[in-house]
Amino acid sequence: MEALKNAILEKGQVVGEDILKVDTFLNHQLDASLLNEIGKEFKRRFEGQDITKILTIEASGIAIAIIAAQYFNVPVVLLKRSHQKILMTALMRRMSFPLQRQRTTRFVCQRSLLVQLTRFWF
């Protein structure tokens, strides 16, 4: 993860005591070469693990999850913040407390995407 470490040192900004702002290369603007290196590194570190899906929370995690999924040749499952009418049945709900929002957020996912034998990387 040397490429990520270098990007953080060169472009990251510390906000307050507990937030690292990475919007110039991982959030608002994406560095495709860096994402590719991160995907390769995840594949190297988790090689041999029986991962069948990659689970991520919408927005910030999508780009890295998709690149990593290409290396693992598995689908990406997105946890959504909003309760959509199309997902009204068989939902899986989880709570999160992101530091930048300072409030608890509920995430939902269609339960059928999280079958019992699925091995996630999150």
C-alpha cells in the first residue's frame, strides 16, 4: 500500500483530530492509477481466500470495491443509505456511525444478495 501511503502524505488533509480528507484522490476526484494499485494489493493480500462478493457502503467505497472486484472476479454489493420502495421486502439493515456525519446512519440491502454461503470482503 505504498502508493496509498504516498497519496495520503502528499494530498491528504487532516481535519480536526479524527478526519483524514482524501477527496482529491479517493472521493470527489478519483485517481484511477491509485485505485488500480489498491485493487492489486487487496488481491495480493487476500489471495486464496474464498471471497464470493465484495460488500461496500454507497459513495466512498464504490470505486475501490469495483476495482478490487475485477481482480477477484466477483460482484460488488452496495449497502444503501435510503429505504427504497423497490427493496421493501426481505431487507437486511445495519447501523453505522461515520465520524464525519456525527450521527448514526441506517444502511439497507436486499437480503437475497446476502445468501448464507456468501463470503464477503468488506
